[in-house]
Amino acid sequence: MFSKQNSFFSVNLKTIQFTNKDGDSIEYNSKNIGNTEFFNTVMKFSPNGKYFSVQSDKDFAISSSIVYKASCVGSCSELAWISNNDFITRDGNSLKLYKSLKEDVTFKPGFQFDSIFNGPYITLKSLDSLYFYDFETQVFISKIDVPATSIMWSESKNFVDILCDEVTYILKFNINKVNDFIEKVNSTESGEFDEGCEDSFEMLFEIKDVIVSGLWFEDVFIFINNKNIEPISFTTKISLLRAYHFSKKIRLCESESGS
């Protein structure tokens, strides 16, 4: 799918006859699936690709990816997907949480932040830090002091990469420890857990590259850097491998299944 101004188009890749050589452009026929009432500036897909969001400077709409029909509309300055049917919107320093495409609760963290990121947990970005909260309970999980530009989670939630201007950090997320921590917080009214969950993240290694495009395939992160000759590289829990080189600039795209 792609958008032009306030119109949306879909392409069925299964109908394309691939006779091109590797790296060649592909000709395709697109189908108009609908239009919005506002000029679209941002388009984001839910993790499984079933729904997508479109935004103007102040409005948003959620639709299925088969045909454009607004299932949920509202106003916000920013939107981030949490899961296939859940998302959050930001208006200043206030968040609205939507469950199953319906507004649920309002969450105010109590401090100023600049942006929100897609992912299975509420992720807030300030100038030089990231803050993670549980979506269901709004329990504070962790703070990471890093000037992030983007983050990407593996589908298993076991790994996350934090992209910065000139370096990317690959971390392991200890989901079992975090789940136990959230359960403890919900069972007590004391403030002993205000500092978050210790050891919620474990640093694996860093990639000293400017990453311009990337995605997770299972627990492998595949990415492209900004060199003139673009290498596709991938990381595992313990290594960084260079896989392919191309003579032109390319980008990585996810399918509806996230792979």
C-alpha cells in the first residue's frame, strides 16, 4: 500500500510477473481503495498489517488495509501502534490509550517528552532518554539514557534495537522479569518500585553504522546503512554479519506478516 496526497492505493504483488534482474525496478498496477477528508502526512501500519493509520497535522483515522473505511477517528499530534488493534495518541504531554480501536483511558506521565514510538510497550522519547511503560497497567518499567531517533522490536519481544544518529544498540528484553515486576507493583501500594524494573534490558552489542532502513525477521535484525554501496547486514545475539552489497540505494520493506 501507498498514499498520494489524500488517496490510498494497493498493489497485489502476487499478480506481478517477476522477469526482472536483481536490483531492477518493477512495474506494477495499483488500485485506488479510498480517500480521506484531510491531507495525509504520516501513514503507519499495525504489526500484522490488517489496519493502518493516517494523520494530518492534527487529525487521524484508522482503517483496514483492504478498503479504506475509517473505523476510528480523532485528533492528535502523534500516533503509535502497540499491537494489532491497540494504539496510543499524543496531544502535548498527555496520552490516550485505545484498545480494540476504542478509546480506553488517558495517561499523563507527569513530565515533558518529545515523541512516542511504535512497539509493544508505551515508549516516550525526551531529548536524551527513553521511558518505557506497560500498556495495560501504565506501570513504569525502565529508563534508558540515550538520544534515540527510532526503536524497533522483534516480534517475540525478546530483542529491541535503539537507533541513534551514528550508532545503534541491540538489547535483550527480559520479558519474564518485567512481567513479574508488573505483578508485584499491582499487588502493593508502596512506592518501592518507582525506579522501574532492574535488569529489564540487557545490552548485547552496538552497531557503529548510520542505519537508514531495517526490520526484524524472527530474532534477526536486517538493516541497510548509508554507504554509497549499500550492504544488507544482519545481527544475531552474538555477531554482526555482512550479507549482500548493491550498487544503488535501496530500502527494506515489511510484509503484512511482519517479515
